[in-house]
Amino acid sequence: MGAALGLARRGFAPVLVERETRVGGNAGSSDLHGIPVDLGSHRLHPSTDPEILSTLRDLLGDDLLQRPRHGRILLSGRWIRFPLRPLDLASSAPPRFLAGVAWDLMRRLLPLPKRCPGLKSFASLLWRGLGPTICREFYFPYARKIWGLESEEISAVQAARRVSAGSMERMLRRVLSGTPPRSGRRHRNTFFYPRQGFGQLADALWRASVAAGAEIVLGTPVQAIQPGFSKSGIEVEVEVGEAEEPRTLSCDHLWSTLPLGEMVGFVDPPPPAEVLASAGNLQQRAIVLVYLVLEQGRFSEFDAHYFPNPPVPFTRLSEPKNYSDPEEPRDRTVLCAEIPCSTSDFIWTSDDEVLGSLVLEGLRVAGLPVRARLLDVAVRRLRSAYPIYRVGFEAHFHRVASWVSHLPGLVSFGRLGLFAHDNTHHALLMAEAAVRCMEDDGRFDETRWEVYRAGFSTHVVED
Ligand SMILES: Cc1cc2nc3c(=O)[nH]c(=O)nc-3n(C[C@H](O)[C@H](O)[C@H](O)COP(=O)(O)OP(=O)(O)OC[C@H]3O[C@@H](n4cnc5c(N)ncnc54)[C@H](O)[C@@H]3O)c2cc1C
């Protein structure tokens, strides 16, 4: 949507083809019993590029709220505020945890041999940076839940791109000053959030794109892609629509935000066998979102609860009303539990009733029993939620990305298109960069795009 708006405002004529009947992808929203709900907890982070933030402010006006973050983490049976605060941490964290962290900190200062699990993995990087206690109590079990892998099996790249406080020094700085590491900018633990749900961002971009001349085609899956050269230059043929009613679109450029591995499977003529095999190795973790509709004004005062450890099966529980703080409805609220899974395990195939019971039991175990009447359980399933960076994934990614980069007229970008764990503000930045690469005469500046691409690999995800 960001690219469609940018291109249309530059005078090009973009056509956006979307499989679903709504815009927004994983960053979209829907309505549940009169309450806007997102696909899991979504917030716009203050580190959003100022130009992009200003565009969004122009589009949303007063509807783009700035809200205080108000979450907590369940650690060994104790609740800790998140984002972390020094006094709360000192008084609420389990004493054994605090003693462990203090000992790890001291060991860093002493010239003792440091053991770390394996080499060049998520485990080794974090173990070295944060010490054994934080790894064992938080990051390793959390990683097991999110990606379904042991930390030793996960690439070190995941640690660099997913864990913004990757060293004791950065963690301390974050706790003491509230400054997000690496962003270099101060913010006071706030976030931006649209009054009518996170998807209001995509909806606003949609409306503005159409007003600027873009065509948005919904409910239309891309089935096949034929990049090539014609007498007039590059021409890409895209087959769209359901299998029974396919039609062909011809375009000068195709910018794809489809999952990279899946998109490669649509290209005709198909890639060499080794590229296809690598594409198959770019796996995504799925997520099941379980929404409980409760007959009570608010379930808690918190926007999100984080659960790094079993036996609670979900990683995060959000209460959408606490993101925008609406007055209505007064008699009901929604909770959204995020359960990462594989599409081959029982979570993915379980019915709503089973999943609802699983979440209710998880809440009971966590000390947050639901006492209000349960009005409804709704479930949404996201097949491509988190890229899985298994050790060695880099070679597969580079093989596929390099093959795609030689296809005339084709650019793969966005969270799924670059197999990145990025936030929405990163995806919007990619869109803006791609639009900048368009020359006025309609040529795409590949060299400039490569420079931007190198910059994207430094994105660090914010929670
Ligand atoms: C649980 C969860 C929580 C998150 N929380 C945050 C957060 O707090 N803050 C934040 O900034 N970001 C968050 N994100 C990330 C955010 O959702 C993404 O950064 C954003 O959605 C990326 O946008 P995108 O356009 O690159 O990809 P997507 O949103 O995945 O969009 C891809 C689009 O391609 C479409 N598509 C796929 N296949 C086809 C096909 N064959 N034909 C046509 N269309 C197709 C899909 O329907 C989809 O609309 C979160 C993500 C998840 C999963």
C-alpha cells in the first residue's frame, strides 16, 4: 500500500493485486463484536522514519494516537513491567533471577574462561552478550515457543535482528534511560496507534492511493509470473484470479510482497532445481490467534502480557481496547492470545472450542483466570507470521534472492518478500526506497536499490 501511494503520487499508474478481500496483510484489522482487533499485538514504533510518520499523520490526523506502553512479562511466577523499569525490576523480579544476572555481570568483568553453547548461533551470541541467566530464563524458552527450535539451531542473524538489547551494556542502558538501543533517539516508552485499530493505517493508505490514481484489485490471487523482454523493454505478465477464471495483466514492473519462497514457485520458466530447493528451505512459522470475547468492560489495565515460558502455550496476550482506550463498548472486551505453531501440528488444525479452552487454561495457570462470561471465541490463522532463520539459512536466502534479482522487471520486498522479521515501519521504508528508485522515465535504478537493500539488512525488530 505504501508503494502504491508513493508511485501514484509520482504520476505512475500502479495496480495493486491482493489475494484477500481486505487490505493490510498481517498488519490489517477487523471488527469483533464492535471492537476493532488486530492480527496479534501491533503498534507503530516511535523509531518510524520521520517522513513516513509525517505522511501517516497527514492521513490519519487526530486518529493517530500516541499512547504509553503498559505491558508486563511473567517470569518464574512474578510479573515484571515491560518496557523494563529499574525500580520495578529490582522489586518485582525473582531474587534468584536478579542474583544470577548480577553474577553474570561480575563474571564479564573477571578474566574467567567463558563457556558458551556452540558457535555462531542465536544461543552463542546471546549467551556471550547477555549471560546465562537472561538466556535460560527468558530468551531461550521464548525462542523455542516463537520459532519451534532450540536456540543452538537458530542462526546468529536472528539474534542480531530480533533482539535489540543484545548485550548487558545495551540492556542496562535501556532499563536505566528508556532509550531504545541503536535508534539513537529518545522516546518515553510510548507508541503510535490508530484510533480504529492498526489496520486503519493500511485503510488510510488505500484510500489515499486510490485518490492519487492507483488501482486496487482485491480478492485476486497471483498465480503465475512471466518476466521477460519485449520490443518496448521489460514486460512482466502476471496471471491473476482464481484458477477457474484466470486473467493476465501486463506491466513494466512487478513489485512483489508475496513470501519469497512461494513467489519463486510462480515464475515461468521455473528456476534451476537448486534455487527451488533453497526456496523450499525458506520456512515461515505460522501463528494461531485466539480471540476471547468477554462480558466485562476491561480484563486488565495492561495492553500486552508476555509469556516466555511453558506451560502457558501462548507467547503474548493483548487486550485491543487498551491500545486505543475507547469509551465504547462498555460491557465487553476482547483478549487475543498468540500461539506460534507449525501448519503440521495440532494447534493449527484444532477447532475454535479446543483452542478457546487451551487459552482459558493457560490464563488460569498464569494466575489470570477469566471470571466474566465468555461471549464468543474466534480464531484467525496466519500461515506466514515469522521467518525461521535456521543455522545456515543465509546460503539459501542469498541463492534465491540473487536469482530473483536477475529477473527483468521484478522486485521482491516487504517482510515476506525479503524473508525479514521486520516491523511495519521497516516495510513502509522499503516501499519508499523502491519508489525513490523509479526514474521519471519509468526505469528502475537497480544500483540504487542494491544500496537500499544493504541498509534493510541492518533493521532491528522492535516488540
Ligand atoms: C503477530 C504479529 C505481530 C506483529 N506486531 C507488529 C508490531 O507491533 N508493530 C509493527 O510495526 N509490526 C508488527 N508486525 C509485523 C507487521 O505485520 C509486518 O511488518 C507487516 O505486515 C509487513 O507488511 P508487508 O506488506 O511486507 O507483508 P504482509 O502484511 O504479510 O502482506 C503481504 C500481502 O501479500 C498478500 N498475498 C500473499 N500471497 C498472495 C498472492 N498469491 N496473490 C496476491 N496477494 C498475496 C497477502 O494477502 C498480504 O496482504 C507483527 C507481525 C505479526 C505476525
